[in-house]
Amino acid sequence: MKLQGAPRKSFRREGEDKRREDLIAATLECVAERGLAGATVREIALRADVTAGLIRYYFPTKDELIGAAYRAVMDRMTVQASDALKNAENDPRARLSAFVKANLGQPIMDPYNLSLWAGFIALVHADPAMAMAHRDGYLAFRDELEALIREALLAAEKPALPNHTRRHAIAINAIIDGLWLEGCLAGDIFADGELADTGITAIEAVLDISLKAEGGAT
Amino acid sequence: MKLQGAPRKSFRREGEDKRREDLIAATLECVAERGLAGATVREIALRADVTAGLIRYYFPTKDELIGAAYRAVMDRMTVQASDALKNAENDPRARLSAFVKANLGQPIMDPYNLSLWAGFIALVHADPAMAMAHRDGYLAFRDELEALIREALLAAEKPALPNHTRRHAIAINAIIDGLWLEGCLAGDIFADGELADTGITAIEAVLDISLKAEGGAT
DNA sequence: CGAGTATTTATACGCTTGCATAATTAGAGC
DNA sequence: GCTCTAATTATGCAAGCGTATAAATACTCG
């Protein structure tokens, strides 16, 4: 029984961009906290301080909202990693090192991000569109990495043949991804910065160059 | 209106173990094909050729079934990798190599497994019980790996201090996980065995030993 | 072969979900 | 300040969900 008829919710009209961003942010909150299953239209609307119907006004279907949210996560991580490069020194080896450190530290290496990422990855197998979106993101990341590797090798006066840099990019990408995973899942069992150090040491071994000094190999 | 009253489904009584296995297998099919969301009690029951009610007879709640399924996946991968060791030669370096190859080839490196794994990992953040289950699995895997590394180092007449082997285990675990991920997500853009080769080469570099020959380093 | 029981089916309930659509209202433009 | 429209709320629906529970049945043991 509803006493004194609830007054209709007051609202403000927001710009289209702002609303979309808010809805995506609310979606990510839901996914991170309670998994993909927790991201219901009603819960998302609640967090965005909006009624459920509005979601459909901006995203024809829930799946499209989810897809947009996934792209947002990937973009954010990519941007954060690239930002680290902007503020880095200009020695290629230092840049590669900074890139790795950025990916293996806050805010990228975070359980929150892993939850989001895993939830979406689980859909990749079932949804071809999302599969493509993911592959694009992966290849873009690896290409950026490969360029960094190439320059680092050249700076250390080592050959940088395409064959080799591709292989190195695959391996080093794996190191970064793998350590990122470990850190997200069980960050508390590692000392601060341990994973970044481990990653850099491993990468130095793979490339057979030092990323610290300005000298040559070893 | 239901014409000529459907005859009641005939059934056989199965052993408790068999039924549990069947239900878990059906669950995994669902998760792999349509994601965790696709694993509804009704769909699972359908695949197991059983009615939905029976699930509750063996698993008090759906979450318990999901948890059991997760453990089954991890166990299966662990067992498959260990099996590869049983059939391997007895030179420690060859054994480590075989272990890596097993993890980076069929049937472990498979989109099906990734879908399962990712779907579950997404829950880790929200469900402490599953988080613990995962951590146990991870540490067990890493310990097994660390033991292999230790013996490989000793066989190559290299020191194998705990500090170092731990670090190496972390790094090499990352290499395996990362390449496994890459392969599951985009196996078709790699040549056959390329990822396994890449992994072994990277591991050789990290440990500074050869995993092929019987000689010493390099 | 007959009785008893553990296993399985069948049915139903209460909730939540995504989506549709009608009613309302904030804010821009004249 | 009025009007018009696009943005937003409110309400409802049909489907699917997990779970509970009663009825039926296959198998075991004597």
C-alpha cells in the first residue's frame, strides 16, 4: 500500500556524452563488484541515479551497453600505459622499462580490472563481435610493445630484425600479461614492486640487454 | 491444453559419483558454449538428460555446482600437465621442456578452457571461497613449476638458491600463463608450435641454460 | 517376489530479468 | 513567457530464473 502517492522523481537533462559515460561507469562498478551477473539494468540505473528505462534510450540493448563498457575498460588501460610513456625519459630502454612498470603497478594491476577483463573475456568465445574487439585491442598493444622493443634493441646496438622483434613481442607480452594476472589475483603475496622487478629482469634476459644503464649488453 | 497426457520420463538410477560427474560435465558444456549466464539449472539438466530438480538432490545450491565445476576444470588441466611429465624422459631439462610444451599445446591451450577459466575467474573477486580455491590451485601449480626449475638448474650445474628459484618460478609461470592466454584467444594467428617454442626460448633466456642439449649453459 | 527406500520426476511459487510503451517534464528556441 | 520536442520517469508484461516440495518409480534387500 503506497501512502501519499510518491512524487515523481525530479531529474536533469544531461548531455548525451555525459549520460553515456555515466551509464558505462555505473556498469563497470556493477561488474567489478558483483560480476557480470550483478550488472542488471536496474542496478546500473540505480547507480547512475536514473531510472531503468533510460538505459534503453541510449543503448538499444543491454548487450550493447556491455560491449561499450568493455571497450571503455580496454581503452582506459591502454591510455594509462601510454601516459606512462609520455612522462618517461627518452632513452628507449628507460621507456620500455617505464611501460612495463606502468602495466605492473597501480592502477592497472588491480583486482577490479581483472574482474572486468575476465568477465568480458568469458563472452569472447560466444560473441564474435566481442572476439574481434578483443583481438584488435591485443594486436594494438603488442604492436606498441614491439616498437618499444625495437628501439630498445637498437639503442643497445643489437640487431632488430622483424622476425626477432615479433617473437620478442610475443614473449614479452606474455610476461607482462602473466605477471599482471598473478598480481591481480594475489597481489598480497608479493612484495611491493616485486612483480615489476621480476618482469624487467625477465625481459632483460630475453632481450639480452640491460634496461637500466646506458651501456651495452650485460 | 496438453493432449494425451505426456508419459512420465523413464529413468535409470545412477551411482552418486557418475551423476555428479555428468552434472559437472553438463555444466562445463554450458559455460564453455554460452558463458556462465548460459549455465542455468534447466539447461544443465537438459544436457545431462535429467530433470532440473535432480540437481538440487546432489548439489544443495547452484553455486555449489558451479564451484565443483571450477575445481574440476583446474584439476583436469593440472592432471593433463602432470601426465606429460610421466611420459617424459628423465633429464630434468627435458622434463621442464615437456611441461611447458604440454601447457602450451592441445588440449590445454584451447578456447574452450579459456572460456571456462575466465568465467570462473570473474567470480573470484566477488566470492571469497572461490578466491581461496583459485589461490590454492595457483600455488600448487607454481610449486610444481619451481621444483622442475630447481632440478633443471642443478642439472645444468647452476646454483639453485630458494630466492632465485622463487623469482624464476614467478617469471616462468607468467610466461606460461601469458602465452597460454595468447594462444587461447588467437591461436590461429600463430604457427603450429610457435608459442611453445617461444616459451621455451624465453625460459632458456631467463634461466640462462639450454633445455635441449645435455651440455651446460649456452 | 514383495516391501521399503533412495533416487528421480513433476509441478508450482515467488522473484528478477530485459524490454516495451505510455505518461510526464525539463529545457531550448522563438 | 509559450511552445514544442527530446529526455526522462513510470508502469507493465512475458519469460526465465533458482528453489521448494509432493508424487512416482527403479532398484535393494530380505
